[in-house]
Amino acid sequence: MKIEGLFPEINEIKNVDLRSKVEHSLEKAIKQGGWNEQDLHRIPFTLLIPDLVNEDLSVKISIIEHIRVVTQMCIATYEKYDQLGLGDKLNRDELIAGGLLHDVGKFIEYERDENGCIIQTAEGKFIRHPAMGLELVYEFDLPLIVRQAIVFHSKEGDKISRLKEVEIIHRCDFLCFAPIKQIFEEN
Ligand SMILES: [Fe+2]
């Protein structure tokens, strides 16, 4: 499975070493989760919006689409900061890497049950994807920003001071969740 084909945004990472670590992290997560390419597009990005899943078990917004959109929002945010003359205050490569990897743990937090429905694994319920993701990528020695994005992008990080890039990832992630939840609840 070509990571670059699933997540073309990976090509925006200029540092070759970081790009390869991101690629290996995603590969490992998908492999460990036991997902094939077709399955990946049938994983909803969250289990908190039941209407994301259609009757035929296809999904309206997959985890792949969510990760890509969050990363694209991070890149767009970087561009706005650059317009404000603040581009050099952010690490663009690590911001993109963090966007691509923030939900890496979801590939092992979720599994398919005997009816074909996506559910949380037993470990997933008690450890959740942020900690599972950090544990999963340990061997790749990722930069601090990227590791913090994985472990503290969500509510786990609410009492932690997030790094600037992680603050952006956290907010883009939330933008790609809370209003969407409202939209589905309206219908
Ligand atoms: Fe996310």
C-alpha cells in the first residue's frame, strides 16, 4: 500500500528523513491494525457521530479524509501566518507531520466486529488513540512537536501547554469535528 497515494500531503514535508519517518509510522499503524486499502476508506473518522456510517457500512467521512483535511487546514493556517510575517516562527515540516500523524493511533484503537461495524478495541476504550499512537511510533524517534501532536492533540492535552504547531493541529482537528457533529445532529 502506497502511503503517498493515500496521503499526498506527505510530499509537502521537505525534510527527507522526517518524511520517511512519517511514512513508516503510518505504514506500521495500518499494518498493525490489519486494514487493507478498501477497509481504510470504510473507517469513520470518529465513533461519536453514528450517522457517518451508511446502512451498507460505507462512510460519509473516513479517517483518511479527516487526516487529509486536518493536514490541509494546517498548511492553509501556515500560509496565513506567513502572510502575517510569522511563517518563520512555525516549523512547517513538523506541523504537516503532526497533522498527518495526530490520529495515527486510531488505526489500532478501532477494529471491525463480526457484523462489519467499526468499534473500539478493548485497549482502545481504556488507553485511547493518543497514547496508543505515541507508543506505536516510539521506535521512529519523531521530533517533540510531532510526538506532542500525537499524544496531546485531543482532550488528553487540555491541561498541558501545547506547542504552537500542536495548538494549530488541535484547533484544525476540532474544526474538523465539532461543527460536523452539529451538522449531522441537525439532520
Ligand atoms: Fe483527528
